[in-house]
Amino acid sequence: MHSSLSWTSRVISRALRSSFSTLLETATGGGGGAAAKGATKSGAGAGSAGSPRPRFVSVVCGFAKDNLRHKYKPGKYGEDSWFKASTASADVMGVADGVGGWRSYGIDPGEFSSFLMRTCERLVQCSHFNPQRPVNLLAYSYCELMEQKKPILGSSTACVLILNRETSTVHTANIGDSGFMVVREGQVVHKSEEQQHYFNTPFQLSLPPPGHGPNVLSDSPESADTMSFPVRDGDVILIATDGVFDNVPEKLMLQVLSEVEGERDPVKLQMTANSLALMARTLSLNSEFLSPFALSARRNNIQARGGKPDDITVVLATVAM
């Protein structure tokens, strides 16, 4: 079974690589030339000598839904995974949420999300890394997963965010219901939109077991929602899994994030990340709270109340110039 699945997934992977050839050309065309063109389009002098080069001051916090089942592992909170990486030209952050339904088939959903994030982290250090194309990281991580001799089955949502330090521009790629939010001067100035096929069924990258393909949702990395926007000194950026967004109302989240605008002390930033993660955890277990998830259910004619117990991952950063 495994050999058949491995052969099939490699064929699919090769097809995906072919469809992503234009992405690779963008990433590798002329070495650093692509980045130079991007800097020119973003504004004259954006990356010139003497200009402030932004960076992320970033911290992470989270909780596994079931602390008894999941022992702590670096880069993971239950079936959620995350990474942070830096180069001379970029700071990169990402989260992924393994789809928990696979556990009933004897599949660990955390392996899929963890492989994606570990591979993204490694690819940031490769020569063809393009700080303007986070979708490349998702695409090639997914391709590598599909080519593994021992199949890594399951599915996952994912969100990757890159700060191009030469142009002071953030580029994002989001597939599913993980996501990000950018806060400036007490307002949400940018945020992702969740991608859903229907209620509580997000877009996802998948590799199903043999015989399950026709019944499993599987979206291409190309279907990721992408955004690019300039950032300013002091901006607060949150990237998180749905365990946060499903349980913490945006207004409450905004109050918490606004308190650390311009904060460069990682200890203070860590305290805020801890508070937000704990808030999401507490609200997820409150059966009387009318959570964002419950409100969404009601909009879909499903009577629901209370939080949604889930793995929780918070990656919190401020922009420092």
C-alpha cells in the first residue's frame, strides 16, 4: 500500500512542481535580480544604504488541546506547528494546523503540519528563497512532503508571512482558517480572510490514504490567499491558528495587541503573547461564552454556544526599525 501511495504522490508532486515552475523562475531568475526588481517597484531608495532596515521582535506561546496526550515538542502545540526564521534580507514566521479528524483513522494530524513548517524553515535558508513569495515556501514544502518514501498522511491549514527587510514590505500566503492580523495606532490595518469550503471545513493541503482520495478535500498551494503591504515601525503582527481566532473576539484581541505597539522588549512581548494564548484557552473551555465560532455556527443555522476547544498557537511580533 505504501509503495503504491508513494509512487502516486511522487507523480502528483512532479505535476505540482511543473505547475509551480513560474514561481521558481520568479525566485531564481538572475539570483538576487528578482529581489532587486521588487525593491525598485516598492519605491526608490527603499533598500538603499542608510535607510532603516526593519526586523521582527517576535515571541511564541501556545497550548495543546489535550495536554495529557501531547507532550511538549519544539515547534509544536498539539497538532499545531510553527516556525520562525531569519536571513539578511527577511524575517519569516508561519503556523500550520493539522486537521484533527484524521486521528480517527489512526493518523497523527500533527506530523503533516510539523513537516510543512520544518521544511519551510529549512527552505528559507536556501539560495532560491524569494522574500516576496511566501507561497513558494508552502508549495515546495508540500511537494517535498508528497515525495517522502514513507508517506506522511493527513492534511493541514497553513499561514506564512515574510518581512522583506529591503523594501519594508510584508508578503503573506494563507490557506484555510489559520491567519494573521496587523495592528497600527489602535486599528486593524490588515488581516487575512479565512478560506472555507463550507462551515468548519477550511481549505487544506492534503495527502489522503489510498482509496480515500475522492472523499477528501485537497487544495493546491496555488489556492492560497496572498497579500502584500508596507509596514511601519511599531506595527504589531499576530499570526495564529484558528484556536485563537475561533475563541477571542476581534475587539478583545485588538485591545490586547494595541498595548504592545512599538514594544521592543521581548520579555514584555512574551507576557502579551502568554496572555493572549491563555485568554484563548480559557474562553475555549467556557461553555456559556458566545464565541466567534459559535456566532459563525449560528450564521449557518447551527445552534451553538460556548468556546471551541482546540490547539492554540500565537506567534506575536512587532516591527522595529
